[in-house]
Amino acid sequence: MSESNLSAAKPRRLGAFSVAPIGLGCMNLSHAYGTPPAAADAERLLLAALDAGVTLFDTAALYGFGANETLVGRVLRPHRHRIVLCTKGGLAGVRTPDGIQRVIDGRPEAIRRDCEDSLRHLGVDAIDVYYLHRWDKSVPVEDSVGEMARLVAAGKVRALGLSEVSAATLRRAHAVHPIAVLQTEYSLWTRNPEIAVLAACREIGAAFVAFSPTARGLFTSRPPDPATLDAQDIRRRMPRFQAEHWPANLALRDAAAQLAAEVGCTLAQFALAWVLSRGEHVIALPGTTNTLHLRENLGAAAIQLSPDLLARWDEGIAAHRVSGARYGAQGLREVDTEEF
């Protein structure tokens, strides 16, 4: 297993920023995968990532309904000059009589409100990269991005990003204000960005940030057991983790593990190295709550995969071998990505 920090890794461009090729997705420190770690453990993980050379840290208003931004801000604010701090708006928790509800709202007034809330939670004067977390299809993307551009003009945001949108929507947004980065799911089992978005990002000079690059834990040494997932774990609602699809997807994992063994790296490192091989504008964004897994993940930056091995994966384990959609019906309605 290759373990290293990122000091020797060639940086990649994200707008005006230069970042290590592997960042840290902070969501699971507060949200989505069951009971989050204790505060002290989450703080330790963030500082370990910083010490290991991670420069790109990614959070969102949605994650823990502000709790994740508050955590990230408290721990990393003293090191602000060393990091590129990213968060997202347009998808947040709104208090209703029934409790906090997840709401997509891309109206200009909502975008500005979300940004102000994020600045307060993070405890900073400006956000390096501010994403539209989901495109609200009831609002022209030009209106949402127009408000985000005004946040740039006001000095509250330094660069703009989009999450889970198509190449056509990316180009519409980019016509309003330069889009520095697009973020969407991309991994050995989610190849949708190859339809159009990867090329569109390259064309306009935007970075592409790949979240869930180890397939939400499938391509790791200890894949999740869907039968024992926490009741609040979002994977319970994802078709690929359900009983009718899971056995086929485990077989896909086994095929990848054989290739990782040939390379002499762990399965997670193989999955991350594969993502990084897809282009110099691609940045991998794994998340973890475990410092040992963090160090393992970062070791992927030093791994080079041969063209022959990459071709063997593409030719022998094609995208159609994956069983099940990546989101349930509601999740698919909420994204704007091209689908196979």
C-alpha cells in the first residue's frame, strides 16, 4: 500500500487557485452516512488532512444544516491562508412546522441568504469557491448564477462552481459569469461525466471535481454491508445498494480489486488513481472519518496506471455492467446530469 502526503504531487488548477490533486469532502463528518464522528475525532481528521498537504476542503450549507460549515470553519479558519475553502448554496435546510426540510431554492434572494448564512457559519469574510449545489429548474440558471456573480462583485465569493449539471447548463451559466469548476459524481461505476461534461469543462477551462470517487465505499478494502447500514444512511435509498442490485455490483468490485493487486496498491488507491488519470483538469474529492483511510487515499496521487490497464477496465468492465441507478427517483429528478 502506498501512503504519502501530497507534497510531491503536481498541483492542479481550479480557476485562479492551485490545489493538490486530491481534496477532502467534509460531508460525512456531519451528515449523510449515519452517526457522525465525535467532534474531537472530526477535528483530528481535518487537521491530519491539512498536515498531509490537502489544500481543497469542500462543505455545503446542507451538510448537517450548517453544522459541517461551522465545524470546518472553526478548525480550519486559523489556517485560512493555506487552503481553498469551498461551500455550496441553493440547497439547504429550511425550518417548517414539520421540522427542517431539504429544499432546493435557486431564486436570487435565496442564493444571497444561503451565502450570508455560510459566511457566518464558516466565520470568514469570503468563500473561495461558491457552488450552486443543485440547479433549481423552476429558476433560469442565468438568474441564479447572476446573483452569484453579484456576490463575487461584492467580495463575498472569489470563484463560482456548479454541482450535478449538464454540459448545456454549464455553458449557459458560463455565459453569465466564468465558471471555475463543475462538481459531480464520478468513479469506476459512475461514468456519466464522460458523455459531455468532462469535455465541456476542458473546453471552457474549468476544473472538474469528482465526488464519491470510491463509489460511496464500494471500491475500498471494506465495502459497506447494505443490510447493516444506519437507518439515516443515504445509501439505503440508493438503488445500487439494494438487494436486487448489490450482488452484481460486488462482482464489479472484485474485478477492480484484481487490477489493484496487479498495480500493488489498495482498491481505494486504484479507484482514486483511475479518477486522476481522466485528465489534468480532474480533482478527486474522497471523504472519510478515519485518519488511516485518509493517508491511504492520499497515497493514490503517486500511482500511475498504465494505458493497458486502463483499457482493460474500460473494455472488460464497461459502464453497462453496473446494476441500478445512482440515485432514487427523487434524486434523479433533482440533478441535471446526462444519463446513460
